[in-house]
Amino acid sequence: MTTTAVFIVLATIASAMDGQLTMLERQFVPAAEAMPAEKYSFTPDTGAHEGVRTFALQVKHVAAANLAFYSIILGQPLPAGVSLAGATNGPDEMQSKEEIVKYLKESFALGHKAMASLTVRTALLPLANAPAPWATVGSTTTLAELERQHIDAVLMQTNWHQGNAAKILGISSKTLYRKIREYGFQRPREGAGARVEREGSSAEGEESRV
């Protein structure tokens, strides 16, 4: 008798975002590969198209924008030749179809790496050294509010399993209980309510012994 194992993979925000990126990649990269090299200089010759990018520049622009955006998410410096100032068309010296397609593929590879880095911990963290328009200079969001949002997200992700939430947050269960009281979080009343009450009672017990 043959036994077949069935694995169920639950979707996450990271996997959903990566799926969207994959759909775009599967449409855009083949188009760049299908265009003959001699046509990479193509621009529309009818209508009001003065100053538009050539096909080559359009592909480079997408690749450069990808590299900029995903480098920021990963906290990496922008690659050489990539700037958010001006046209964002990538390195000027890159001219051949082979180079441009390789550049495009590398930008999507970085995108997949960035999507894989998205977790409940990283999604709410401010982007370090992010240039405009991602910079948050002048933001009125306080550190306490960022902490509150982060703890709330982790509690939701773990279905209010305070032990698991504390591990993800890197704090003790006792500290998490204090934060729950400090921010006025309310335990859910449906589904896992009984379990949450037991865990909450345990945390209260720890608190009372301190």
C-alpha cells in the first residue's frame, strides 16, 4: 500500500508579495528577451512621444527601480549606477541587449530576496537610511507607537499565544504581559479564548511574584 504525504503551505504576506513579483517577472523578462537586439533603440515615431525612453531605457529603468527599491528594503547601499535622482535609467555604459537582460534578471533576483526577508518583525521596522520618497524624516510616529504596532502584529500572528509571541519579540513572557497591560490590548473572545486566559493567568502569576 502506498502512502502519499500531503503538505499544506499557508500563504503569508511575504509569499503573496513574492507571487506578485513572480507574475510580473514572468511577463516582463520574456518581453525583454523576445525583442531583437537591433530593436532595443526603438521609440514610437507617431504621436506626441518626444523625449520618451527607448525600449532599452525602459528595461533599464525597470531594473534600476527594482534594484533601488529592493536594496532599500534589505538595508543595502544602492548598486553602482543606480540613483533615485533624475531619470533612474541605470548605468549609462550598459548598452547591449545581453547586458540589459542580465541586469533585469538580477533586479528580480534581488526582489525575491527582499520579499523573503519580510517577517512580522521586519515589516514594521523603519527603513534605515532610506532616501526620498521612502525616508520618514519628520514623521510624528513615536517609538512607543511603533512598539505597540509591532507587539499587536505579533500577537495577531501567533493567535495570542503569548509564549510564542514573546519568543518572536525576543522578550520574556513577563515583559510581554507588562506591555499588554501598558498598551491596553484586549484578549480575543472567540476561538482561542480559553487558551489565552490560561496563558494570561500564568503571566499574571509570574508578575505577582516579582
